[in-house]
Amino acid sequence: MRPTVADPRERQHLSLAALVAELADSLPAAGPAVRISIDERRVPKANLAHELRGLLSEAFRNAVQHAEATEIRVEGWVDYERGELTIADNGKGYDPASARDHRFGLQGMSERAATIGAELQMLGVPGSGTRVFLRWGQ
């Protein structure tokens, strides 16, 4: 019953789809096209939304600044405390074996995922883009 009688303050935050759309709107005009397909049964819990926003922001930043992607796809579903997201781009990709430990963006993504108890997988294939998979609340 508790999730359905949510704290009124939690209603003030944006839906996950709206967060992604906001990030897409903040990209440079010549930036990548963003395709969004999110089944949002209920908006994410406020503390989850905060960390998810940080994860999404970093994935977008990497796609634009490092991968030089022309397209970013965000797909998945969310239901208050649970969900799955895939953020994929068609950029340059990266070699996970050569990713240095001191890359703060990737480290930050891992830390944010751990904060919400999420599984995070990042797959980069040189020349074939990057795919970030996130699952939480399972």
C-alpha cells in the first residue's frame, strides 16, 4: 500500500521519460538524435530519479564528447522502485580493457548504480558504439 500512497513531495519530480527528454533538449543543436522508448508504469521514486538522472547525464555526455555519436537510444521500463534501462549510441565505442581506472565519469556511474543497488553493465566495442544497461529493484 505504501508505494501507492506516495509522499506528495515525490509527485513533484519529473518522470524518467521527461528527464531523458530534458537531457535531449540540452544537447547542442548539431548533437545526436535521441530516440526514447520508455514504458513508465509509475514514475521512479525520488531518490532513484536523482541517481538515474546522474547516470543518464554521464551516458549522454560520453556519447557526445567522447564517442561523437549521431544517435542515442534510451529504452526500457520503470515502475516506481524497479526498472531497466538501456542507453545505446552509435559512436566510436571504447575498449573496456584499456579504460583507465581513473576515468571519473565511468567510476561515477558505477558509484551511482551501487548507491541504488542497481546492476550496471557497460559494453563498448571500438567502432560500434557503446551500450549501457542498468537494472534496479529486482
